[in-house]
Amino acid sequence: MSALDLVIASCLADYDPNALPVDSAKTIIREFLSPVTSRERVALRTALGRVLGEDLLSTIDVPAHNNSAMDGYAVRASDLHADGPTQLRRIGNAFAGRAFAGTMGAGECVRVMTGAVMPLGADTVVVQEVTREAGGMVIIPPGQKAGENMRFAGEDLALGKLALPAGKLIRPAELGLIASLGIGEVAVKRRLRVAFFSTGDELASIGQPLAEGQVYDSNRYTLHGMLTRLGCEVIDMGVVRDDPASLESALLDAAANADAVITSGGVSVGEADFIRSLLARLGDVVFWKIAMRPGRPMAFGRIGHGPDAARFFGLPGNPVAVMVTFYAFVRDALLTMAGRTDAFALPRLQVASRTALRKKPGRTEYQRGIVEQDSNGKWSARLTGQQGSGVLRSMSEANCLIVLEHERGDVAPGDLVTVQMFEGLV
Ligand code: AMP
Ligand code: MG
């Protein structure tokens, strides 16, 4: 029994490789992932889209000083009358980047702009809109709250405290946050290296004429796109013929150069047999029939032995099935391997289905959908049309996957369905 078989046996008593539920496959895959450890230092802008390699402690207080959150007057709360207006003498101004030099005493106030350092002696800011100023005197109405309209030193990031944890994706917010600490260079985890190739005697590459019975290899392009967007370093190994010697050398080559190897095609019944025996020799791979549609056949395991063995994902050949299995299994696995520790699961939302959907209980279905808003402002989902697993147009027209869960049966119009949106914020 291989190590993979042992884990499968231990984590799933009812494991059935002929109808493996999606969630069970995810659980098994998760047991077999190890994150990259090596790191590199890069200039801050270059870190966009990378995974933070170290805990980042705050080297300063942000903001560095107590300052005003509004345009108004800095006052002493103890001067203000609760039951009537208060008159204070204005003794100066403070601007962002230009502080008031003196100290405020009783009965005094300072005009402050947003971001100005709080004058010494002041503890509250009264917004300009409620005040009146005449002849150097400022009238403050009753009802002000002590300490309001101020930002406190360190309230965003406190000196010495954790600013960002290792494993966090660096998005625009993190770029700005790191910049707010004055840090210009960060350690990021090295990019995950992913090698992939397509298998199939019927595949032609772009630039070749199509002979009878051939199709252009599109899977390598969708994979290139999905992997690149995930932040991986991609190694595109082209098309490999359905012949054991070529497949063996391609798999060994891929595993030697990459953390993960992805193939498309060649895992369905009838085709899988020689790949199966090949992989049994080269590593540790299981072939599954997943209870899902599209994307039923899939293989997972390792090529090579030992902790550095490349993880292997053998995806089906059909172009839609490649994308659906990638989003269902491979995406999260690769993000774990890339060292992400933040919450990266794609959110799933519930919206009403515009139409009836046919669905057989006992498998998870991923239908290609469009979520849109009607004239009443209500969001609902509909299908893109033809749902065949070879119809890549269905993915291109879609803005979401409608995920019909394992146990679920037919959907009536108006029923809530789960959707996974394709696009997020930039
Ligand atoms: P397979 O899983 O190898 O039996 O392939 C299933 C279907 O997907 C067949 O119709 C193949 O021609 C098609 N297919 C396989 N690989 C690719 C590819 N790289 N690009 C486009 N279609 C493919
Ligand atoms: Mg094939």
C-alpha cells in the first residue's frame, strides 16, 4: 500500500474511488501538501501578488502622533460647558505637517486641519461646522464629547506589534500598509513552480494546420492563464503524445523542475491504464472518479519519493472540465503549497435561480452561469446556455459557476442556488 493509500484509508472509511465526493477529494489532497519555505527579498512594488515570507512587525507607531481626524478646533474638554455655549480664545493654527508650537492653556483653542498633530494641552476636536468664530473668539455649542474627532498614535499600527503575518497575500492594501511603515523591501516566499503539459494524439499546436480529426490544444492556454493569475511560475511543456516513453520522460522532466505537475487528458477510462502503471512506478498516484460534473476522472498524487516529490494533478481532457477541476481542487492546493495562510477560499453566495435546473442527487454539478441584476435591483442567476464539458464558450460567457451541491436535486425557478463568482476586486 502506498502512503497515499494509507492516508486515504485512515481519513475516509467510506472512500469509494468510483464515486468520490468533491469534499472527500479535497480532504485527501490537503493531507499531501507542503508549503514552499525559501524566500527572497524584493522591492515593495514587486511584492504585489506575492506571499509575505515573514511576520512583519511594526517599526513605528502609525500614526506617529495623536492628530485631528477633522477640520475644526482643538480644545480641552474640561473647558466646555455642558448646558450652554463656551467661548474660547483662538491662539494659533495647526496644519498637517505643521504643528502648533506652543501649549494650550485653559480657555484657549487652536484651529486644526485634518492630520494636524494635536497641540499640547488639547484632548478633543470640535468640528468646524458647529462652531462660530469672530474677533479671535470661537463659540462652541454644548453637547461635545470628550476625545472625539481625534486619531490616536499607533491606532492603525502599534510599534513592535504584528503588522502583517507571514503567508498573507500582498494586495494593494498591504502595499500601502507596508509603505506606511516606511519599509521599502520585503521578504516574500519564492513563487511556486508549476509544470504542465497536454496529452493527446489528436492535439495540434497553434501554428500547425489542423489535420482531419485534430483539435487545437486549448487547455495549455487556460492553464497558463489560471496559473499565472494565481501567481505561479509556469513551465509550459507543450503537447505530449499518448505514448508511454514520451509520457515518462515528460513526467520525470516536469517533476525535476517543478513543485507541482499538471496534465490534461488521458485520465478517462480506457486511456488511464498506461499512465496508471507508469505513475505507480514513478511515484504515488491515485486515480479517482469524482462524483462531480463536469470533471469526473481525475488523478492526484506525487511523482518521485520523499518530501520534495512533485505533487501531481491529472486533470480530464475536456476544456470545461479542466477549468472546473482546477477551480474545485487545484487552486486551493496550489495556494497552500505557495505558503498562503490567510483565508483564500473563494466566497460562495446564494442567489435565486431564474430558471428550473435539472440536477441528479449524488454528485456536485458546476454549471456555468451569469449572475445579473434585474430592473428591480434584485440579483439572480441563469445558465449560459449549452453546458457540455467541451463547450468552452460556456465558461467565456459565464461570470460565475452555479454550484449544485452533492445531495441536491432539481432546482425550481426562484430557489436559492450557490454561486462562485469569477472576478473579484482588482
Ligand atoms: P481525454 O480526457 O484525453 O479523453 O479528452 C477528452 C476530450 O477533451 C477529447 O474530446 C479531447 O480531444 C479533448 N481534449 C483533450 N485535451 C485537450 C486539449 N489540450 N485542448 C483541447 N481539447 C482537448
Ligand atoms: Mg486524450
